[in-house]
Amino acid sequence: MVRDDEPGSALTRRQLVERAGAAGLVLGLPAGALTAIPSAFGARSTNGTLRSQLDWGPTSTIDPQGPATAANDVMRNSNVFERLLTADRSGKKLIGVLARSIEPNKGANVWTLTLRRGIEWQDGTPFTADDVVYSLKRIANNKAMEGHANLQMVKGTAIRKLSKYVVQVPLKYPYSDFPHQLADRMILMVKDGTTDFTKTLNGTGPFKYVSHNDREIVLEKNDNYWQPGLPKLNSIIGLNIPDPTAQLNALKSRRVDLVPLLSPSNAALVKRDSRLKTVLSEAGSWSPIVMDTSKPPFNNKDVRMAIRLIADRPAIRLAAQAGLGALGNDLFGRLDPLYASDLPQRKQDLERAQFLLRRAGALDQTFTLETGNVNQGAVEMCVALSQQAKKIGVKIVPKVNPSDSYWSAQYMKAPFFVSGFANRSLMQQYLLVMYPGAPYNETQWRNGRTNKLFAQAMRTVNTGKRRQLLHDVQEILWQEGGYLIWGFQANVAGALKTVKGLVPDANGPAMWYDWKTLSA
């Protein structure tokens, strides 16, 4: 076992199941992680209040383990509550937060978590194994919890406390990527026995929840936070400012200190203002154009392929990301070593696209593409695709929706729409969006071949065999899937120069991460 208090410890247990085959994952935690856990931001000694723009969603619950798709909910959850593990800024390694170490048995079907000591809930009671057992059981045994799909391999009733700070998690089958499942932003720890999340929240995080309405969210400093000297801020105020022009004006007028995700055009304007600055985070996040494979015309794989072949990906990247980021090949998990990088890069082929649409009887159809300023370049990429389609007489009509209602009114309700995800491992992402029970099965993927292959991959400890199984899965998705993944995003945050320490993070836009070391 590699522990965070044993510098230079060697990997054990067959290199801990061949390093779990995950995205650079080292199962065990780096030395000094207790007081030096990376976050999205650096530090400055000045205290104060940070006022940030956020995109808004339908907050029907403040349960941290419940649904949370919009930035206001994610920011609240990430600052009031904490995870056992998290990805570092490179997106390729895991580090410990509430957990000090994680170790599999020889077969990788039982995992043992050792927790940090000396951590308290915001009500002053100690954080212990009882809280972890309760939290994991609550998610694993309840399909309504957002993180349920991440823990579907867990024997929910068998999770048990071995001692005050040690928890054993048995799985239904060997699963060597399990630490990544625990590191997802949805797997937050709540206090043992908590059932009421309607008015107050009790986390271990750096900030306390104060209030939340349809205009703003307010958090204040947790003076008893377990990491010394943190948080740097006294309070955070998140403001509902959905319009990009209004976001830019709010930043220039100092109404806000931070816009976590700028449009490419606004990013260029911010760069020209000497009072402001930008921070670029590349290559992990992705914002796909989604086709619902269960609804016509996208239940026809010819139509899906035609849409993908219409896309001039470098041109879309230029329009949506000002040429930043990386090209996509209709597959997610780009940073994962098991990503099928050998598949041919898909290029625009208008003649083939026209043929496929004609064969499907959809050449004259109008395709309404639901979008909005909900991800960086989300509108621009749709406009670019629409213009490219016009070259063969295909009508793709972008419909720009208000960002504060998009996730409730259009997302996963229309057959053709935009989405967005932070960086995750390949297997973790598949569980989230494609495997039976996936909470975000946006493409309504129900393919027996890929699900069977993926089930085999989950149970396969050997990295080489698992690589081939996942390659077969990806090849089918490349040919038949419902995603147009034109690229991987370069997330750009804008801030006043008085906000110090904004640090690039491959895992996603700034508002997805805790702000404990940020100062303003």
C-alpha cells in the first residue's frame, strides 16, 4: 500500500493491479497531501469576499448527493462538502482528500479505505468511518442519487467499518478503476444519519452554506476547517448572470471578481483589458453535440454518421475555442491511456454525408439543434456546424435557449442538443452516460454488444485484455454512437487582477472545483 505519509513508497500487489489501468492513476496518495492538496486555485494572504458569476439551474434540492448539473449547485456542493479522493490538476492522477489511502485486495473486488484523522463536521462532531459507510450506502443503494451509477459495482449492503478510520468496500465483481468512481464530484460525504437537506447543510468543507435563491448563493468561511490556514476567503457570493455580454460587463465594472467560463469572444476582450486576466485550462473537458438514438431521425445510424461527417472539426474548434483545445474523434476519455487513439481521425466528407442522408430519407429534413450559453463555445460550435451543413443543402438550425432554463427545459428532452462534461476516466464516463442505469444516458444508448464488452472490461484485471475490450467498445461507438465530439475544450476563466492564483486544471471549468485557496 502506498500511503501519503511514506515518501517514495513502492507500489505493491502486482503494482496495485497494474496501476488499475486508469488515467495515470497511482493507487495511494502523494506525500504531504494532508496540507498540500491541489485545488483549482493558488493563494494570497488577503481575506475578503469573492463575487462570481455562475450559470444557474433548477435547484429543487440542496442535497449534495442529489442531482446537480448547473454551476450554482456544483460550486455549493464542492465548497461545503468533500470527496474521499479527487483528481490532480493534470487529470491523470488521484490524490486523497478525506481518505488517506486506498488499497485493493489481490482480486480487486474488495477495497479498503483509510481515512484522515482530526477532521470535523461543521457542527463540531468528528468525521469517522461511520460517515463514510452511511454516505456510500446512501448512494449505492438509492438510484435517485446522482452518483448511483458510479457505485453500481458496489455491494451496497456489505460496506462496513473495520475500525474508527478504516472502511471496507466489497464489490460485486473485480473492478480495477474503482478509485476513479470514488473521485467523481458526485461522491460527496455526508454525516451519518443525515436525511434533511432542506434548510441547513453540514459538511466538512472550507465554506458553510448560508442561503440560496434564484438570484444568488451565499457561502461563508468555515473557521474550523481541517486544512491549516484555509480557506483564504471570508465569503463567496455566486450571482445568476446568464447572458455573456452581461457577464463581461459585470467583470469590467467590478460587480463580479470572476467569470469561471468565458465565451471565446469575451476571452479575447478580457485579454485586452489591463485590469483583467484570463487563465486557460486545456484538453480534458468536452462539449458534445448529442443525438438521441431512440428518436427519429437519429435512430438511423446513417443520419448519425452523416452529421458527424458534415463537421469540419478544425473549423468548429476555431469558431468555438479560437483554435485552442484538441480535436475530437467522437470518443470521450482523451486523457485516459486506454483511449483508442489509433482509430482514424474523422474528417469532413460532405459527399458521403449527403449520400447517407439521402439513403435515410432525411436530406430535406430540418434539424433543430438546441443550444445556449451553457458551456464555452456552445453556441458558436452549433452555428459553425449549421454553416457547414448549408454547403450540401442540409438545414441544421441552432436554437439558442436561456442558460438559466436550458438544463431543465431542453437538456435530454430534445433529440438534438448540446451537453458538457469535465475530464473523467474512460470507464467512469461510460458508466455515467451509456451503461444500463447511467444517470445521463443522453444518447439513449442501449447497445447489447458494447454493454457486454464493457461488462467484461469491468471484470478484467489484466490491463492488456481490458485495453482490447475497451478498444472494441470504442470502435463500435466510433462507427455507430450518438455523440459528435468535435473537440476537447480549452476552458478560459476571466478575473480581476486582484484575484490571485488562478491555476489551469485539465479536469474542467473553474466553477467545478473548491475555492478554498482562492483569494480576492
